[in-house]
Amino acid sequence: MSANHDIKESPVHTDPGQVVAGFVAAFASKDTARLAPFLHPDVEFESYGDAPVVGRDAVLAVWAGVFRGMAQVEFTTLHQAVSGDLVLAEQVHGLATRRYRPSRRYEISTSRMASR
């Protein structure tokens, strides 16, 4: 773990729906240090058909690049369903001038996002 990411020993939330909601809310800051506590150390991230990125530091590096390159980074959850450790979220992604409305599946492990 990089020294730039102050990770708490305990997760930010224990309820899977709150983990995802908190993660989405942290995007408004465009600050990877605010996203880091929501991510499992072995998180797997796949974005819009790109190759999967594995590991908290690697995922945070991807988002740091997005934050540097985009004037607008905003995720809005329209609907969210929770079943155990699985969260399905219908979201609008506002990145720069393009808006996306994908559905996302989130898996929670030890109260942190393990994959999306």
C-alpha cells in the first residue's frame, strides 16, 4: 500500500449498500485518498470494456488519471438492490461531457468492495 493512501484498519461501513453509496459519494471529491478505504486490497475493476485492473493501488492509479483528465466526475445512483454481499446499482456516470447509464454489480468482502 502506498503511503499516499491512509487506510483505516476497519471499513468505512459494514452494510454492503452503504459501502457502495459511500464509494459513489466519495467521487465528488476527485480524491483517491477518499476512495481508498472503500476498496478491498485485492479489488478487481473493469471499466467500459478495458482490461481488468487488479489491486487497490492499481485501481486508485486509474482513478487518479481519470480525475486529472476530466473536468466532471459524477456518479448518480438511480436504483440500488442489495442481496447479502451483492449490490446491483443502476447509475448515471457523468465524466466530462459524456453521460453513461450502466448497471453495475458490486461484490463486498470484509465490508469493502472486492469487485465491480
